[in-house]
Amino acid sequence: MEVALLKGLSEDSSSLERARTLQYFEQLNSSVDGWKICAAYFNSDKDSSEHVQFFCLRVVEGHVRNRYSCSSDDSILSLRAVLLLWMQGKTQRKLVLKKMAQIIGLAFVIDYPQRWPMFFSDVLQCVGNGVKESVELYLRVLMAIDEEVVDRQKVHTCAENARNTLIKDTMRDQCVPNLVESWYQIMESYKETFPELTNLCMEVVGAYISWIDISLIANDKFIQCLMSYLSVPILRESAAECLRGIINKGMDPIPKLELVEGLAKQLESAKILSTVSDEDTDEDFRLRLSALVCGMGCALVNSWSKLVKRADTVNIPLSRNAIDEKLPYLYKYLNDTDDGVSEAMVPFAVQYLSILKGSNLSDTDRGNLQALLQVVINKYKYDEDHNFLSQGEDEVMFLDFRKELKVLIDNIAILDASLLLQTFQSVLSTFLSNLEVTSFVDVEVALRMMYLAGEAVTDKRFGTCTIVGSPWHQMMITVMQSNVARHSHTAVLLQVFL
């Protein structure tokens, strides 16, 4: 390695030095053996600066991307030796470690299974040394493989899709059970000493569950392990996210119903969902729990829809009952003081309303709609400290959230316009009856609900504001008899004179 030509990597280098370094990089990148020079220098630890390490790794990466697939046998074995040396583990910066994992992942998709059928055996043997850095690199390699092979957001060619299918099929046949066992051992071994490894391992489980055998993860050993982590502050966010990944696994409706209900019973038994409150738990964990409950609810609705198409008269009522039992959690998390937590629950609310369409609503259904509508009204309110004069990111996000809540209002209006009007009429009467002691956020939302009702309810059976005794007429009388037109807050006045 020409060390003098690396001076351009330092922050205080001159333009000439940077130009020479760039030229040297291109020279190494175009050389057949340039990667060997960089790998040897990287492994020697002669220069541990991050810029130099990345310089070396980018040359190795370029070789893997551009020449490795058609390399000689000697070159293949040389690179393999370098990668396995990395897997032995040594302290590295996180960004450097991620780049190393990416390079190993790139080599994997080229080599496995034809050229390197023992890849996972070799890697697991390195991980077995118990070195923390080795374990972390192993987990990051698995995430890099997931990104290359499974990530649905990445566009693949037909050849890459065929390659990825072969990789997954071979892994399922040969090594997935061993990988799963290694994940369990890592989670349990490092949960106290290095909890960040347990968190990273749960991220791996959540990623791989989409295409491996669900029974390898959805069993007493794994689920009990994840459930216990929900009570550990440093682990609980990852545990909730991992459980959501398990819930989102594509399955037939009856097994999915059994999976969700089994998990729900354990969560209820542990009082995880019911004891979490706005005051005693951090927002990030509540957000993860909200997303988990939303995933459970959406999974149940999806199962119910499939069972209806099958005309499965035995399991349809079971799935519907399971959905209804999750509604208290829907109200709880949708009504959370944090809008992010609340917003995470909106998809479940939308899907729940969808199953009520086209059916005769029972008294229980109407009670559920009433409860949901009350939550929506509450969440539609501005915060007391909302900045109307100079709207920042929080204010813009809240206005976007209001649009999502309006979708719920529109759907409830379709299902039961009478209920919607009665509720809004009651809210208007309550909040406008004593303006002097009522917060502007309550007055504004009452007027806003009347306005939204006018958009959502088009059925002429409910009359107009000129027909005496109609809901519209009664609401207009309430507004006119109040002193709201002289309110001091501009947000209220905008609704009055809208």
C-alpha cells in the first residue's frame, strides 16, 4: 500500500493530495490484485482511521461486485479466507462493521450454494468462539443477506429472482433450523451483558420470519423468550417489533387466527397491553405496542375476510369475536396522548369499519361505533400549545393526522349517519353551552365536527338547516344562540365564518 497516497483522505488535505488519492483509488479498483493490497492493509491495523478503513473496504467491495463472480479458484479462496478472518471478530466502528457485513453478503449471493455450500457452517463455527464482535458481524451479515435476497423494496431482475429463490430454498432445506437455534442462543446469552446484540438478533428474526417455517419461531420456547423481554426496558421495543413481524407472517386464515389469539392471551395474561399508560411508559415503546396491536387486528380482519369468502360458518363467528375483543385496545392506543402512537392504530380502525359495511348493525356494533367516534373527536382536537402563526413540523404532521381521522369519520357516516349526527349534535351542545370555561380546542372541534358532518352526510332524509326539527336545524340554532361568533381565538372564528 502506497501510504503517502492516502493523505488525501484526511480532513486537512490539499486539493492536490485529494486528487492523488482519488487517482490511487481508481488504480487499485481497476487492478486485478488491488483488493488484496487493500484487504491486507485493512487487516494489518496499521492505520485505524475510519477514512482509510473505508477506502480499503470500498476497493474490496468493488472487486466483489465487478470481478468476483468470474475470479480464478485461487482468488475465490483468497477472498473467502479474508471474509472468514473478519468473522473471527475484532473491535470495529459500527459503520465499518456494516460495510464489512455488506461485502460478505455480496459474496454470499454470488457463491451460495454452488461455490460455497458450507457458508453457514463456516460462519457459525466462527461465531462459536463467543467473541462479541464476531456475533455482531454475523447478525449484520444476515441482515445484509436479507437486503440482497428478500427485501421487497429492492427491484430485482428475473435472473436475480431465480437466484434468490434458489438461495432461500437451499437455506430452508439445509441450515435454517441451525440458524434459528443460533438466534435463540444469542438472544439469551447476551440479554444482560450485551443487550444490543439481543436487540439486533430480534431484528434478524423479524426479517427472516417472512419466508422461513413459522413453527421454528412461533413456539413456546421463542414466544416465552420474547414475552419476557417485553418487561425489560432496553429490550422491549425490539421484542414488540419482532412479535409484529411474526404476526405479519403470511398464513392461512385458521392458523393465523390461532397464532394471533394465542399471542393475545399471553399478552393479556402478562398485562402488557392493559397496564401500559401514557404516564408511565416511554412513547417509543407505546408506539411499538400500538403497531403490534394494529398488526394483530389487521391480521384478524384479513382472516375473517378469507373465511367469509370460503363461507366457513364455524370459524367466521370465532374470528369476528376475536376482532371485537381487540376493540378496547384499539380505543386505548388510538386515544393515546402521543399522535404517533395514535396514528399507528388507524389501519386497524379503517379495516374494522370495512367489515361492518354491507351488514345490519347490531346494538353492539353501534356501541362500538359510538366509542370509536368519541376517540376520533378527542384526537381531532388541537393541542393547547398548537402554533397557528408559525407552523412547524409538529403542526404539519398533526394536520396530516387529521386527514386520516376524517377518513374514519366519513366511514362511520356511511355506516350510521344518524349516530354520527346525534353524537356531533351532543358535542356541539355540550361545548357551546358554557363558552366562558370551555377551552378553545373543545369549541373548535365541536364546530369542526358540524362542518365535517355536512360533508359526510348527504342523505336527504336528515333534512337541511332550513327544516325545523332536523339535526342540521338544531345544530344551527345551538350555534346562533351561543356567543361563539365573538370568541377570542382565531381557530374558533375560522370555523364560525368558514
